[in-house]
Amino acid sequence: MKAKKCEVKDSECHLERIRRWHSDLESNISSLIDVLKEIKESSKVATIECSDYYSKTVELTQAKTTFTFEISHELKAPIASVYNILNVIIDGYLEGNREKQIDLLKRARVRIRGIVKLLDDLLLLSQLVEGTKKIKMTAIDIEDILTPLIDRMEEYARENNISLSWNLANNAPPIFGQLELLEMVFSNIISNGIKYSNPGGIVEVEAKREDSYIIFLVRDHGIGIKREEIPKIFDVFFRGKYARGDTREGMGLGLSLVKKIIDAHHGIINIKSKFNKGTTVTIRLPEYKKGRKNV
Amino acid sequence: MSKKVLIVDDDPEFVETSEIILRAHGYETLSANNGDEAFKILKSEIPDIILLDIMMKTKGEGLWVSEKLKADKNFRGIPILMITAVNQDADMSKFHIDPSIDQEYLPVDGFLQKPIEPDELVQEIERIIGDKVS
């Protein structure tokens, strides 16, 4: 609104104008202070966000460096062993000892198979992380996943003096997923249960229906996992300090891959463990509903 | 008398092939799968040199073992040949040690990077122990 004109000698009018200016100025300053306060708040938020992003970037860079280091080690150690085996045979250290030569060559073959498996797993893991893995989802019965594993797992359990109990729900509805990937998951979880059980122990495998999920439980009573190690168990290459066994068998990629596969199937994996008491792995997978499409 | 080499590594094929090579060159060998096993052996046997892998089941276990050995007056005189699987620089920087600067402070007498040629292994041991065996 335009300010009223005052007569030159009308001091009251001038005072009134000044008062109004002053009041306008105060209100403008107060608005300005509010705006500045808002800017300060948002800059505080932005600073925190920037700092979070920075920490995350540093963390990711470190994780990438660690990953490169771990993968180099995991690949180079078996390659170096195969190289050593070839050296001692080619350089004649085992001349005349054909039995030892064959034994070492067989072990070299196992190591090479381990390297190829690790590379396959890495490729799958990176595809799952990037979201480029095309998962061919179909309706699968529990038996389709677990029955082919039973013989293999029973044999592995026998070799380790462990018994297995199977309690699989009859007539449970199918789940929705890719058979080979889910076989990989359960092969990994059950063999871990066997590997980390104490001789004479038992590993229980259970599958049941709960709401619209199929719940898989694999319970062992073995060495368990220390509480501080549980948050790290899905990390690539993590192996518990007390995890025993042959390094070639468990390169630590297993559980991170399992987690990614379950995530890709919209499932949930949960691990409960007590050190020296045992571990229970629970996997919940949504049951198949007609009309669902590939993810 | 033949010299004794203690190999500390969790890779059974590396241990066995190294033993084959070293025995062929007249060395006596002992082996341990990890640091704890190595210290158990050291209670009854004092080797002339220890081949020590830096990365066993626990990362950097070799460093821990070498530091513990050098801190013990009974074992500090045993030379250590550190074995690395990735490469010396990568292994060391992982543990915040720069070999170009800190090597003289590291509690070891030599490094070898896997894969190791048989001749290289024998020569490095001879260099450290200081005399030929066979």
C-alpha cells in the first residue's frame, strides 16, 4: 500500500510514518531472521547428509579395496598351490613315486574346481547385486528342492559322523523361485550345519507352512557363532574365527550369496546362534500364488 | 646335521610341496596349520628357520605369530621367512605397514611371494640361514 503523504509541518503524521516504517522494518528483519534460521537448519541437515554420504563413500571404497584384496588372496592361494604341485612333478622331485604324483594331481584338480566354483559364485553374486540376474521363477514344490539334496547331504553327514533329520510338511503349497538357485541355498545351509556340528551331532531340517510363507529351518547343535560375529556373517568372505574345516571348502562367499538369492526371491533369512550351543537358520519364502510374474 | 625348517601355513598343498622340495635339498621339515600349532611344536623343537604364511584362517595371523616370536627370548633368534599370497605391498598396506619404509622394523628376515619357484625357496632359506645344507 502506498504511504500517505504528510504536510511538511505535520510532525504527528511524520512520526506515524516513521513508526510504520519501523514496524515494517522490524517485521522484515524478523522474516529475514526466520529465513536465515531455516537456511541454517537446512544447511545443518545438508551438512549431516553430506557427511553421511562421505562416510558411506569412504566405507564403500574401503569395502571395494577389501573385496579386491580378499578375492586376490582367495584366487591366488589355490593357484599357487596348483603351481607348486606342477613344479614338484615337472622338476622331478617325485620321480618314481607315481602314487604321490597322482595324489597331488588329484588335489590340484580339487583346487582348480574350487577356483572355478568361486568364479561362478562371484559372477552370480555380482549379477544379483547389480540386479542383472534374470531369475526364471516357477512354482516349485518343497520336495523338488530338497529331495535331490537328501542323498548328497546324508553322505556328507555320514562322512562327518553327523546324523540328519528331515521333517518336511506334506502337501504344502509350492513356492515361487528358481530351482537351481534355491538348491544352492539349501545345499549351502545344510552343509554348513553339518560342517559346524560336533561329531555325533544331529542337524535338523524342517519345512512347514506358516501364513502365506513356507518356513525352512536348519538347526545344528554345533560350535555356533559368537554374538559379535553374527552381524558380519553375510559379508563376502567372512568366516567366523572358530569356523573350522578346510579353507578350500568354505571360502566365505556362501552366506552372502545365500542372502542375495533369498532377497531376490522376496524371502527373509534369519540366523540365531549361541556360541558352543548351535545355530538355527530360518528362511521364509513366499508361497506361490497364481498369476505371479517373474522378478 | 640337517637343518630344520618349520612351515606354518594353513594350505595343505603348499605345506606338502614345500616339504617335498626342502627334504630333497637335505632339510628336515616340521609343519603347523596355524600359529597355535606352531607354538605347540616350538615347545619341543627349535627349528633353524620358520616359513610363515601371513594370511591363515585369521587375517594377518602371520604378523601376530612373528611379533610373538620376536618378543620371546627363547624364539627371537629363529629367522622368519614370511610368505605372502597376494603381494607383499598389498598384504602389508592392509595392516598399515609400508614395506619400503618399515621393512627394517618388521619382525621377519625375508619375504617370498606365492607362487614360489623351488630354487627361489631354497636360495632364500640358504641366504637367511647363511650356509648350504646339502
